Amino acid sequence: MKVFFLFFVCSLILGCAGIPDGISPVDNFELNRYLGKWYEIARLDHSFERGLSEVTAEYSLRDDGRVTVNNRGYLKQKDKWKEAKGIAKIGRNKDEGYFKVSFFRPFYSSYIIFELDENYQYAFISGPSTSYLWLLSRTPGIDEKIKEKFIKKAKELGFDTDSLIFVEHTGKTENIEK
């Protein structure tokens, strides 16, 4: 029984750090250019973000080489901000857009950048399966052509693009009380 339980836990952990079929992390990735604030433009729904608008993610380098992840969003129904802090570490090599992120240590999950603007202005992100998808931008608004490109590429890769949520940004993020 112990062996089965250990196998199950290992499978669960390893499964959360995998890469979905057909998804490839970007090459020639430069972490320092990726750091800073990003606005969530679109996502697939999950309980940890349900009902949130004004969602941002900030990435900053730690002294130990890992990355602090600070996600924030506004829950309009309760008129309050929600925040989640985590840690990311390089997944396979530093030149690849693939991380392992943890908000609940010791459990890590995949964070795969599968498309990234050459000027680091927008990014298409997947998690460990096609149930996890995000479009991030350096600005709270994004060109419709980029949204269309995101939807087309995500659909081709097997994501349920009919279920995408487009995140509202009204400027409230600039006035977050810490």
C-alpha cells in the first residue's frame, strides 16, 4: 500500500511539472527581460482566479537565482484584493521559457511560455495541461490582432478557446493598497 501511495504522489507531482503535447517552450529566453509587471489579458477559468478582474503578475529576481511571483486580482463581489505569492525556478535550462512554479511548497507546477514577443511585450503561457492558459501583456490593453493570434494558436494546440475569460482592466491596479 505504501508503494502505491508513493507512486501516486510522485505521479501527481511529476504530472504537474510536465509539458502538454504539442507545446514547446520558447528558446533564447532572457529572464531579466521577462521580469517586472504583466497584465493578464485572457485566461481559462480556475478556482484560484474565479471572479477576479484587474489581474497582474509581477516577477522579481531573488538572491538565490529563483524568481518571486506575486499575483494580484480584484474580487468585485467582495470589494477586495486577492494576492498570491509564489516562487519560480528554472525548469530545464536558463535559455528556455519553462519554469516550475510553487504557491504551495513543496508542490510545483509547470509554467511554459510558448510564444513571446521579441520585445517582451506579450506572452502566451500554458500550465501542465491544456486546462491552463494565459495571455499576458505589459499593458492592460492589447491589440486585437494579438488576441486573434493567441486564440488561433491556442485552439490549434487543443485549448478550449470558447471558454476563455477576457480580464477587465479599469486602472484599479494602479491603486492597490498593500
